[in-house]
Amino acid sequence: MAALHILLIGNGGREHALAWKLAQSARVASIHVVPGNGGTAGVLKCTNVSTVDAADFAALTAYAQAQDLNFLIPGPEAPLVAGIADFFALHAPAIQCFGPSKAAARMEGSKTFSKDFMRQYSIPTAQYANFTSHALALAHLDAVNYPVVIKADGLAGGKGVILPKDRVEAREALDSIMKDREFGDAGASVVIEELLTGDEISILSFSDGKTIRSLPPAQDHKRIFDNDLGPNTGGMGTYAPTPLVTPAQLQDIARTILQPTIDGMAAAGMPFVGCLFTGLMLTAQGPKVLEYNVRFGDPESQSCLPLLTSDLAALMQACCTGTLHTRALEVSSLSACTVVVAAGGYPGAYAKGTLMTVEEGGEEAGSYIFHAGTALGADGRLRTSGGRVIAATAVGETLAEAVEGAYRGVGGIRFEGMQFRRDIARRALR
């Protein structure tokens, strides 16, 4: 078996968690992270690469070939939606890619596309309608008799979903998305859908286009402030597994949602290879799909990957070779919790370049620190470089222990203006 020399794209907490887990595999010889962050810089076998533009597929291909790299892992959604898997398949076919084709990545790249897919393949989801006309969207708002969610069609960094409290806010949301282009071209089209109520969960599933293997169900906390107040973010914390979904419900979700999704994608001529993220609402009528993502969740990965006891690199290779059915996905019986620490002002305007100090977690005690928006300066000092700056993760015998450990880890993070939620996992501990 040839050693894996990996090209990992991204600079978030997800990529730090992936690099940390991949480095534990005996299969993995080296990991080149483009561009990486202050955390990946310190991971065993890892090299941060700042000389190549992560959006320049030709430059990435040339770098990978020059360095004799043989495995590509795009972390974020943007390169997948832009077709990085197809580009490498064409220009560097010897390099395997853990990630879906451009066609399959439309499941995240276009909410209109994914909702129409769910309708075609009878995947349970909310009532909805798609619009490219602002006037028709307004008319639809006046015609429906249920609370709505308004979503920009394209990629908006996890922030293109607005939950208006009333019709006035709904009209304002349509104006900001479609007329003011708050989310740029992502708002050229919108989805207006029924607001689902219940407990929200996330499931990360490995797929080779036929078989799926899922990590423990997680619960994310999207709003910036405690008690789910304030604007949406990319995610302020997670825990896994969530007790809000039973083993029987998980089996039902796999049978009625996850496997039909993978089967439908294959039938539609876009077999899914990689990690499929399914966001679900546990409604009174049963689980319904809120959204698909076509990559590992962030911050779900920071909670789920410490629970994974199987070899991550081996699972990824099995997805690429169509042999996932021969591999088990094994996880520990522990619980994990992740608390994200963000820059002051996030998800609005925030400062960058703020000096910070971090007491690293004691991994032997089940405590971890995953960097996201951090960078090492020329002076070797750590500074903030993004909105979601860093996360503290802990595992424990119980969820309460994991939560306590995660907040203990937050206590070792210091920088001016830092903010974090103090109620991660409270719904499960109520």
C-alpha cells in the first residue's frame, strides 16, 4: 500500500481537526495544507503552504504533482462547488479526490437544486417554492398561511438563511437578499420554505456513491448569542452524540433519508463520493431535511472526529475506490462537546490581527484545541485572522463531563473582544 501524501485545502477548524485525525493514520506520510492556520502549523506530518492560492486549481495541481502528492481533500464547500474534483480528475487523474463532482456539489451550491431533488426523490422536507423574481416572491409571501424561512440560493458562508419573526421582517429579508444583494450573487434566487419546528441535528456520512457510513449525530448552535438569539453564524458550538434522536430514529433516518439520497444522486447521474452532511429537523411529523452540505461540517467535525476510532484515511480511501462496504466505521462510547470562540463583532465586522494566548488542551485527558481564524506572525506569535477564531473540544464519559471540559478549555483562551456562547448542549442536558 503506497503511503498517502495529502493535499488538504482550507484554513478553518474543520481542516485542523481533519489534519489532526489524518496524522494519526499509519497510511499518512505527509499533509500539505493550503493555506492552513496557526493550529495546522503545529500538527505532526503537516506543512502549511501559503505560496499557492487555494482557488487556483491549475496552481494546486502543479504543486501537488511537483510534491508527488497522491490524495486530495477539499475541506470547504467553495472549491467543491467550483469543480475541483473534476479539474483534478482531468488534469491529474493519478491523484485521488475525497470529494464530490461539481454536479453532485450542487446539493450544497444551490438550495433550489437540492429542494427540487428532494421533491423528485420523495425525501421528507419542508414545503417550499423557488423564485428569481422579487415581485413573485413577495406575492407568494402574502399567499402562504405558515411561518417561513428565506434562504439565498447560493453559497453564503453559512449566513444566507433568515428566519423572520413576521411578514414585515420577511419582506425586509427579501429586499436585502434579492434587491440589496446582501449575500451577493447567492441571492439572485431564493427559496421560501415552511418554518419547521423541533430539535435540529446534523449527520455526517461517508459515501462511495453506493454505501454510507455515518458518524454519531451532532447538534449545532447556529445563533451568535445564548438561547438561540441574534443572527445566524457558521456555528458557535456542537456536541455529539445527541440524545435527542434515538437509535431507532437513526435507523429510520438512514432508511428513509440518507440511503435514498445517495441512491437518488446515483440515479440522477451524479454519484456522491465524499462526506455528505445532512441537516435535519425532528418534527412532530417525523425527521425532515433542512439542507445538505457536501463536506464535513464545521464545527461538527471538531466534536465527531475525536469520537472516531476507525482510521480516517482508510475510510476516505475506501470512498474513493468504491469499497466502503468492506469497512466498518467505529466510534468510542464517549461524548464530545465543542465551544467556538469568535472575534468581537462577529458575524458582523470584526478586528483581525489581535494578539492571543492559548493553553493547549491535554489530549491524554481528552481535551483539544482546534484553530480556525488564527495565524502565526513572522514573530512566531499567534494572532486572530477570522471571525470564528478557535474552538475548545473535550470528550467525557458523559455529555455533562464533555461540556465541563470544553468550557475549561475555553478558560485557557485569551484575546481582546473574544465572545462565546455559554449554553452549548443545554438542550440535551435540560
